[in-house]
Amino acid sequence: MADFKEAPLSSRPLGLNPTEYFGLSPEQRRVEEERLALRAQLKRRYQLQLNDPHRKALVEDPALNRWMFARNRNIYPNFRPSPKTSLLGLLWGVGPLFFWYYVFKTDRVSGRLCFTGDQIIWYERALVSL
């Protein structure tokens, strides 16, 4: 780790004490190193299978499968109905229907007014004046 020079008006942060970088005992460091070695072996084995030019079957990564399951297929146990979600569902489910009904209804009514009387539609009025 890079040398840390203390500021004149503050003390050295506890995390930068070189004797206790991570606060781990020698036993915990040994266990962590074993865990990292096992992880490196699994990673190397997966990379060898993945990059094998003579591979016949699909290489499946169990961690990726678990992640995809948690991401895609497991949403309902985490969903909790609440007033907020009910309001959002109503807003995004029924709201657009009312919006488009209003747009089409007012467009139809205003179109009827232009065609029933002696009024000329605004864009036709612009063409007549040319």
C-alpha cells in the first residue's frame, strides 16, 4: 500500500494502520486465502471449459443460473401490495385508457364542429389565403 503522510491537524485513520489493514487474525487470513484459492480454481476451470475449441455441450455457470432465477422468476415473493403500488397500477393501467378516450373524443367533436357549419378548418384557411 502506498505510504500515507499524516496531515498536520488530523491523526492517521484506523483503516490505514499497517498492522491491521483488514482487522483479520492470522487464522482468518488463512481461511480467506483458502477461499480465494478455491475460487481461483473454479474460475480457471470454468474459463477452460468455456474457451475449449472442441467442446460439445453448453457450459452452464450455476452462479449465473441462480442470478437469472432471482432476477426474472422470483419477483412475486418480494412484491408487497400497498397503497402506493395499487395507485401506480391504477395510474399506469387505467390512466392511458382515459387519456386516449379524451383525446379521440375531443378530436371527433371538434372535427364535427368544423364540418357542420360554414367554418373552415384552420389549415384550409391558411391555404385559401395563399
